[in-house]
Amino acid sequence: MKFVVLALLATVATAAPQYSAPAPAPRYGDSSEEVPIIRHDFVQGDYGGYQLDMETGNGIKVSESGAPGAEGAIASSGSYSYTAPDGTPVHVKFVADENGYQPQSDLLPVAPAFPHPIPQFVLDQIAFAATEEPRRYSYDD
């Protein structure tokens, strides 16, 4: 009986599909071009501060500095630039701190301005609703 179980187990093990590692996905499209790092200067400052300046052979430039900010988080600021695939030069300045990541660039979309002023009767209704809300939940009654 042990032999039958062992033979059955060996049969199942050899019949199991043999998996190979999946092929790595192409990076950045189909390009396999290696881009040299022309400059990489990183200075670790005292108490968690740092300064980074980097430039690659394909025109990417990064300049960033950071220091401990509120509640021990690192507050960073800097800029990066590159050329988009359509040839458009991209330049982004940013701040990353307790208020989140805040990029600035002429190429970033901007919300359209509100198309018209808010009518006075709407403002009056909003003010009225603000006075009604506290009355609804008043426990004095």
C-alpha cells in the first residue's frame, strides 16, 4: 500500500506543470539603450539634511535638497527637467513637505476659472442653511 501511495505521489509531482520565470517587461518602451550618469553629487548633511544634484546623458537633470521638517518628516524642494518624447522641454519645480507634493510647471494642467459669479440668492441660501444646521442639533429643547 505504501508503494502505491508513493508511486501515486511521484506521478502527480512529475505531471505538475513546470513554470519558468516570466520575461521581464521592456523598460521605457522597447528601448534597451543604456544612459550614462554624467554627474551625481550627493551630500548627506548633519541631522538628516541632504543635497542631490544629478545629470544623465539623455538630458535629465535633478536638483533637490531636504531637511527635517514638521514631526520628523523630511521637507524637500528642488527641480527636475527632461525632454518629452515629442521634443517639448519639461521643467518642474517642487516642494514636498507636510502639505504634500506641490509641483509647479507651465505644462501642468490648471483648473478653469469658475465661469460666472455666484448669484446673491445662492449666497443668501448658504448663509441661511449655516444658521439652520446648529438649530437642528440643539439639545436645549
